[in-house]
Amino acid sequence: DAGVTQSPTHLIKTRGQQVTLRCSPKSGHDTVSWYQQALGQGPQFIFQYYEEEERQRGNFPDRFSGHQFPNYSSELNVNALLLGDSALYLCASSSGSYTDTQYFGPGTRLTVL
Amino acid sequence: EDQVTQSPEALRLQEGESSSLNCSYTVSGLRGLFWYRQDPGKGPEFLFTLYSAGEEKEKERLKATLTKKESFLHITAPKPEDSATYLCAVQRDKIIFGKGTRLHILP
């Protein structure tokens, strides 16, 4: 049973560029959440997608946007990259229930120069 | 404002020396409390979900407990491979994570 997968593993961008990160949920899961984790901090919730719609959103600017596809996979897009966007970006999948446990992928390490 | 505070920030133990990690929270209408283990540069690995005060769950050397204001992760006779950052998260509508406790077990 494949767990949550994310691509790419690492990414280096320069300020002002745009980036797209990808996530495939665990088999049987239909909900995808995205988190940003800065070094030494806990993950911070960006947004959650369910039935191809953004269901919840954390305190992140509109530069952060996402999409969910009919096969439940998801993309996170970040525009106009800032140095402060450098972090580990984590994807987590779960079932449609709000209280279902979230299972995390290995993350994408984004470095903005 | 919903908050999650984990203590201590870091903990060094000798192999076999049992201890507890604390997660205190201020959330009204808690829907669930989660414990995860995270190794450096990797995604969090799920350990436990607790839903109501008084609930306890165990897995190998780990035991998680929940009260109305805090949760404890008890580690019994830890081994060096238990070294990791342990994250606590609470859910009302969104999930909020604490900063974690970095645990280092010395052989």
C-alpha cells in the first residue's frame, strides 16, 4: 500500500519565481492538506482540499494557491517567491471526515535564493 | 486564540531512563489530539490519536494520555532509536501543531 508521495524532493528557486509542488494521497484517502515547516518549528497549516475545493485555509497570503484533481492528487503553487518561503513543505492525506488522522508524505525542501 | 505548547523543548536521556513529554493546549471544542514522531528532514510519522479526556493509547515503549488541558507522551525504557522530535497537534476546525520536543537518547 503506497503511502503519501510528494515531488520533487528538493527544489532551489530564486526570489520572484513561481513554484509548483505535487502530492499523491495515500490509497483510499480523498482529502489533502498542505503545511509549511520552517526549521525548528512545527508544521503550519496552509490549506486543505476536499472534493476538488479548498475547504479550509490557514493564515497564508494569496501567493499560496492550490488545486485538487479528480484522482485526489494535489498541487501547491507559490508565486512571487520570497526568501522567507524557504521551508519543508508537507502534504498530508486523510478521509473526508474532519477528525480523521492525517498521514504525512516525506516533504519537499524548498530553498529560495 | 487556540494554542499548543510543548515542553520541554529538548530532552536528553540515558538509554533505559523513562520520562514524559508534555503537550498543553487551549482549544475549545477539541475534536482530536495527535502525536507524531519526526526524524530530521523527513515527514511526521503518525503515532496516536486521542479524542476524549481519560483516553490512553500504547504502542511499544510509548503511551499517550489525555486530560482536558494537556496530553502526556510517556516513554518507558527508551532506546537510541527513539531519538527524534515528537510533535503534538490539536484539532478544532483546523489542525494546530506545537513546536515539538527534541528527544535524544544516549546509549
